[in-house]
Amino acid sequence: MAVPLFDTSAPLAPLRAELRGAIDRVLESERYILGPEVSAFEQEFAAYCGAAHGVGVANGTEAITIALRAMGVGPGDEVVVPSFTFYASAEAIPPTGARPVFCDIDPDTFCVTADCVRAALTPRTKAVIAVHLFGNVAPVAEIEALGVPVLEDSAQAAGSTTSGGRPGAIGRAATFSFFPSKNLGCFGDGGMITTSDERIAERARTLRFHGSRDKITYEQVGYNSRLDELQAAILRAQLPHLDEWAEGRRRAGRHYEQAGLGELVGLPTPVQGASPAWHLYVVSHPEVESLESALAAADIGHKPYYRTPVHRQAAMREWGTGVELPATEHAARTHLAIPMSPVLSSGQAAEVVAAARGRASG
Ligand SMILES: Cc1ncc(COP(=O)(O)O)c(C=O)c1O
């Protein structure tokens, strides 16, 4: 039985009528940009995270650039960022005028640690981007204890929780992507900045709209970067289901454990105090190519997401040359995402484990 890498349609099937209702509401309102749906979703999503403010933007990449600028990052500054992440986490830094400084990760959690960040700090460090990779939650409080503000890149961690609060409300500010395959996804591009700092929220609100408060005067060069009304309405219909989907992702992880996957490969380890809503379920194996072949032969979805870490991408040459990150290189070489979704069943998990066992015995 084939098992897909992810399943975005099954969780939405019971919500079709609600989603159509949300789209109709926007059509009838004839308000498409920065109207009541965006305002309501900003409030509802910020409240879900436990933050005071939400600022809807066009996508999770521009969310990072705008949030960094709203935090005061600019030319001459450095921003520490892990190299084992989706490229956009680092790509969003140079447009602010600051330099990305790459740091290593904990290969068990795939997240940055305070020690990794400490090794990359200089007097020019203005902020740290802590990526909550694969739905795990980086130890933000420990990093902020080093004396630098943290921007949480929470693109992959909607629905995750920790003993110290949810992603979106742990660091100075946080960013989200609502790309369709994310834990909370819209039907196009979308993003959000959350923060409890009134000044950061106000600056982000201005920056997303051409650096203007009133459409008449322009205080700084900003962006045209807005979440639109249709996407906000679609997200509002889904938000009440995020916790149940997050629990489905945790349950899927337990199915893998109960089927004995941990005997065959390295399992993802939650950061202490975190309860990840696994966005991607990423395992590791020293001979990962043979695991890939075994899963391919059994028609099981799998994908190595970040085989080339960001600091070794051509576009990052200016900032990545000469950087040595051993745990990042190890994770890049050995990781593999296997099927994960809110509806992954114990039977599907058993199929995946049986295919992986074939590699182990063969
Ligand atoms: C960790 C991470 N950061 C940033 C982004 C960028 O988000 P977007 O694709 O909405 O620009 C993504 C998702 O694609 C991501 O996974």
C-alpha cells in the first residue's frame, strides 16, 4: 500500500462547506485587501499563540525581513541563523542590510541551542533567528538569556506547544508561513508576524504597507506585503481545527514509535519541554541512500529536504565561505523525511516501518 509523504486533502474534506462559506462571505463583502477578515484573523491567531499582536503579511519569507527590520535590524548588523533550515530563513536577512552569520544545530533535535548561538555571537549581533524546525521548538528562553533578542521562525511549528508557551509568543517576535502544506495552510501564499511588543507590531504594520500609516505620507521604504481577505477567511475556518490536527501529528509519531521504527533509524527528539506538532517527520540513518531505495521500492513517500545546507548554497557564498558546522553537515547527510500528516494511521505507519525493516535486514 502506497503511503504519501503528506496528505493535505483528507483533513480539509470535512470542512469543504465551511471553506466555501468563508469564500462567499468575502465575495459578498467586496473587501479584498486589509479588511475585516484579516483584522479578525490577526487577533484570533495572535490570541491562539498567546501574543498581543498579529500582523498579516504576504508570505513567511517577507514576514522574516519585515520582523527583523521592525526589531531594528539594519545595515552593519549581524543576524545569527542556523544553516540547517529552509533557505528562506537566511535569504530574508540580506534585504535588511544585515549579514547572516551561520550557526550549528543539535543533530538530535535539528534545532539551534544556546551553545550553538554563543559560538556565533559578536558585538555586531543584533538578533538571532531560532528556527522551530520540522515542528520542534528551539530553546528560545535559553538563547535570549545570552542577551540577544530572538525572532522565532515558526513557519513549520503552528500547533506545537512548550512548557513555556507556544511558538509565536516565546521570543521578541515570531513569523509564520501559511504555505498550503504547512500545519495551518491557506490556498496560496500567506504569512504572519506575532509579537507582544507594541512598537515592533506598529513598525511591522507600517512596513507591510509601503512604510506608510495613512497612504498619503511615506516614512520609510517598505513593502507591498499583505495577507489578503480570501486567505484570511480560509485560515479563520481552519484555525479552530489546528489543535486537533496537531494532536493527529503527535499521534502519528507515536504510531511510528509503537511500530518499532526507533530500532531501525534515529527518531526526531523533542527539545526538552516541547510537544512538537511534527510538520515533517525526519529520521536519520548513516546509510540513508539505502533507506531511500527501500522506501521508493515500497511506494512510500520520502524526501531529503536539506542535503546541501544553506551556508553552502551559491547565493550565500559571501557569508558562508569558510564556515564549518559539523553537526549541520552530519544532519544534512543523514536525514530523511518520511510520511507525516494529521491523519496518518497506525496501519500506514506499520507499512513504512515494514519497508524500512526491509532495508535493515536486506
Ligand atoms: C523554516 C521556514 N522558514 C521560512 C519559510 C518561508 O515561508 P514562505 O514559503 O511562506 O515564504 C518556510 C516555508 O516555506 C520555512 O519552512
